[in-house]
Amino acid sequence: MNDILVKVENIKKYFALDSGVMGDKGEVVHAVDDVSLEIKENETLALVGESGCGKSTLGRLLIRLLDPSSGHIYYKGEDISQYSNRKMRKTRKEMQIIFQDPFASLNPRMRIIDIIAEPLTTHIRMSQKEKKQRVSELMKLVGLRSEYMMRYPHMFSGGQRQRIGIARAIALNPKFIVCDEPVSALDVSIQSQVINLLQDLQEQKDLTYLFISHDLNIVSHISDRVCVMFLGKVMEIGDTHEVYEHPLHPYTKFLLAASPVPDPHLRNQKKLVLKGEIPSPIHVPSGCRFHTRCPFAREICKEKEPPLVTREGRSISCHFPLE
């Protein structure tokens, strides 16, 4: 079994609201609420769920782009949740992120050589010649021609820009990378190329990924394990194949049923559709957060929040798991 690289225990992140249209002053958004999970070395853990469930917030917490409201974040066994910026500097070299939007994540006024070399300039003393050589190596590694390094981002396609973002992310030879929906803004024809590139880099450099996505077809292809989130809470964690074949949490079952299947013969097949009230991350429901939409909910689901129980490598938070 691989060693645990990243671990979070009872992590929470609340965002305070100002008075206005969204709510009254003093109210908070429960973005991530008491989440615990582990990520093993060299694995890809996928994080899935509806928009607004806290996936991206959790990803940013793991690499300390956001400070947690409470809880603990462990990297290589060390609690980094309260590290100062100065103390985090060394650890940051081993943690990187690939952003969702390749058009917004690159500075349009910077040349590609400076964009890719930005982490090198921040953390390592290098001559201009060494920097140019390193950027050339990185561009070739992600499938870009090195002679393009003096160009600007607007001269590249979306897929090429995401490759630039990937080159920047691996510049310092990190161990852990948060992939925050890295292909959702790309054409379908380009998505598979970028996914294959990420898998090749993982194999070559022994990388560990937290892969955030809403596309369950991509998740089934790239991930070793999958974590399902709903309204800031973990509903289910398990081996990807097992979760897809035998979902134990009702929300997981509905989420998988909502994923489109490219088979015209199944077009008229009746689909499971979620009904009921969509809960607010400000005024979260009592008990199980999914009970307002769950067709299997009983009285205890409204009153008592189910703990996340782990058995035989499968974790689930449900009073009445599916068979």
C-alpha cells in the first residue's frame, strides 16, 4: 500500500457574508464542513459533486491557498494547517495547482518563458541561460515547441494554453498537484489529449493528483479512487470501479444516473431524476444534508447527521446505504 501523502481531518472552511441580497451580516457559507480524507502517494483521487458543493474550496485548502476555519491538514505527516507563509515556502515547492480556465490563468502581458519560469524565479536562483534551458525542457515535455517561448498567451489555442499551465505547475518537480477541472473549458477533441498528458507526467514524475471534475466519464478514466461531495460534506469514498458499479450512497447513484451515456439505444430509457428542495449552503438542513432530496429518507435522516464510516476501504455517510 502506498504511503499517505496528504491527509485532512475535520477540515472546515466558512465564508462570512456581508449584509445584502445574499443574506444578513453574521451569516456564513458552509463551503467545506468537517471533511476528512486521505490521498496516497502516486494515486489520483477524484473529487466529484454538483457545482457549489465545495470541491474547489477543498482543493485550495489542501495546498494552503486558503486558510482553514478549523481542522488539520497533513502533508508527509506534518501538520501544515497553521504554518506561516515563511514556513510554507519550502512545502509550496512540492504543491501546485492547474487551474480550470486556461484563458484567465495566464497573464496576457507576460511572455510564455516568464509565465513558465515564474515559480523558478520565486524559489530558485537561476541565470537567464539556465532559465531558458529549463523552460525549453518543460515545453517539450508538455508537447509544445520551445521556439514559441517568446510569444504571448493570446497567440495560443485553449489546449496549448492549458499545456503552458501544466508546464508551469511541474516546473519545480512537485509531488502533489491539484487539478481543478483542468479540461472542462476545452473542446472535447482536446480533452483526451490533455488527460493523456497528465497521466504520462504522473507516470514519469511519480505525481499525486487531486482531480476535481464534474465529468464522471473523465473521472472513470483517470482516477484510482473517487470522493463524492454534497453541500460541503463527503458522502462516499471508494475505489472508482466499485463506486461506479455499486454506489452505496443514494446521492452517488443519482449523480451517476445523471451522467450522459453515448448510446442511442439507451436514449428512451427512464432516468433517475433528483426531486425536492435544493438546500442552501447558508441555511444547511439538520441531520443528513441530502435528506431533502433523498427518496429513501426516514425520520432519523432529518434529525441525526450520519457519520462517515469506513469498512473494507469504502467510506460512506448514510443511515440506510444501498445494497
